[in-house]
Amino acid sequence: MSDDSCGAPAGGVTITKDKAGKEAIVEGRVLRADGNPVATGYARLLGTGDEFVAEVPLGDDGGFRFFAAPGDWTLRVLAPGGVRLEQTVSADIGHVTTVEFAV
Amino acid sequence: MSRSDALVDADWVESRIDTPGTVIVEVDEDTSAYDKGHIPSAIKIDWKKDLQDPVRRDFVDKIGFEALLSERGIANDDTVVLYGGNNNWFAAYAYWYFKLYGHQNVLLLDGGRKKWELDSRELTRDVPSRAKTSYTAAEQDASLRALRDEVIAAIGKRNLVDVRSPDEFSGRLLAPAHLPQEQSQRGGHIPTAKNVPWSKAANEDGTFKADQELTDLYAGEAGVDFGKDTIAYCRIGERSAHTWFVLHEILDLPNVKNYDGSWTEYGSLVGVPIEIGEGK
């Protein structure tokens, strides 16, 4: 993953809570009922009024991560088979907010 | 150019897999995506390793582009169908690039990799073998690309369309929300630019919105004057290639340029005007 691009990084969750630094990180995983990851799909970060902010493909471990601004966000997960799930989250500078989706 | 000349849907692409004279090409920001599975018969172009000069900040030159396409087995008269992840950002960037170097028969798969995946269409890890060609590129088409000085001269005179997110436009963020916040020296936007995030042109599945919706978005809601020339920019030029595609290829507006230097260049220039906040 190049950090001078605007695109979607490879998914996966590796940042630990003490590494958030000055970032407001929202990350998580999408799992099936049997606990296996959903590796094909997308996580979207939406602001007020469903305003699109960012989107990443899910990693092999079903993971996703956003470097958000502080505040309240909606996370939406899209996956094959018409899967469309949502959760609201709050992001704070210096913190990693973790979210889990069950399909 | 119009929507039907530039965009194809997944059924169309599926019907042309392994068709001689059609080359399907995946261009992703996540360059490992192709290796995990791609449309059958598709080859890969790496937007950075293949399309960027390895030393200077610029494209590969004409000779480099010719060598790339020759090595990948793309001929001058082939129809090239581009697709990629992330709502086709980098596929649109590659499309613009192919047009810059004069390849006429180039198409974009509407919805790109995302729509293909969400539809559960076939992906393969088989890498096709293509015979080398002897590709000849045209000189770069300067009518499609804006450089720094032209952008500065366009302030207050032409449409400047900043396609980044509102937080980047206002200067609150320097990069999209899924990337670490670094890069340009200053935040904000080019004075007089209209903020029309690229995402407003796309549906949730990555396909482009209908022509009338797009016209309403730019000319109506955002106040872009379709009677004037336009320059689109983002952070490094690929999201703005997506918007360039909308304005120049789908809506058929003349004189639309992509500023690929974008905010990583402009936001680090000494002495140029910058506006912060929501725009005027």
C-alpha cells in the first residue's frame, strides 16, 4: 500500500490502541455467523446525511480501517448477496474505535 | 464522446472475455487485488510502477508507454476495457492516460471491480499470456492535462472543480479519511474552486449516475458553468480523473482538463493563494 495515493489500502487490522497518536481511527472486522471473515466486500464511512467520506475493500481477515476526523460517523458494509449493514460510531483523536459486523 | 462510447456494463465485458482484439485491463490502487482474483483474461497495469516515472514526479514518457503496452501485448487497434477497485478511480486515471497518449478504443467497465464482486461474477487467478506487440503512442495530448501554471492562471476565470471530500476541501484534512494525514504542506483549496466530491457522481455500487443527475449535480447544485473551460483536481489526480471522465466523456463537455499535480503539488507551492473553509 502506497501512502501517497488516494485509493483503498489493503484491508486488515494491525494498529494497536497505543499507536493511534494524533489520528482518530475507526477500524473493525466483518465476520460470518461461523466466525470466518467476509473477505469480499466493502466498508464505507459516511458523514452527516449519509455524505460519503471514504470506502475500503475488506481485507482477507474481513478487516477495514479509516483515519477519520473526530466526530460521529456511519459505517456501512456492502458484500455479495445483497449484504448491506450499518452501525454508527464515534471517533476521537488518539483513539482506535473498534466495530464488528456479523453477516 | 458520450456515455455509450465510453462505458460498458458487466454483461458486455463478460461476453467478450477471451475475444481477440479486446484486452481487459485491471488497474487498482491496491495493486495486490489483481493477484487475489481478476476478471478472466484480464491483464494488470500497476498505476505506480508502470505508469509513473521512477525518479521524477511525472508520467512515464511516450517511449515508456510504448514499451509498456508492447510488453503487455496491447496493439494500437485493440479495444482496451479498463476496470479497477475503489469505484474505478485508478481505472479512470488509466483511461485518461490512454487518451493522453492517443489510444482511441478505450472503454471503462461501469462499476468496476466493486460491481463485479458484488454481483458475484467470476474471478480467476489465472494470468493470461499475451504475445508482445509493437505499440506506437501519439505525443501527449496537452488539451487533456493541466499543469501548475495553467491552474494558477485559471483562478477566477475557468471552472476549477475540487473533487476531494468536504473535509479536505476546507483544510480540515490533508488526505482521504482512510489514509494517514500527511502529504501537502498546507490544507485548503484553490480559490474559486467548487467542491464537488467525486463520490456524488457515483452510485453506491460504483456505477456512474444517470446523465441528467450528473448535469443537475455539476451545473445545477454546484454552479459549474458548462460554458467555460474546466480543470478538475483532487490530491494526486486519480479521483479527478474520475470526474474528468464524467465531464468530458459522459457529458461530452469540451475543454476539460485533469490537474494531476493536484493538491500534493498545489498545497506545497510557495506563494500561491489558498482558501480555507467551505468555499465562496
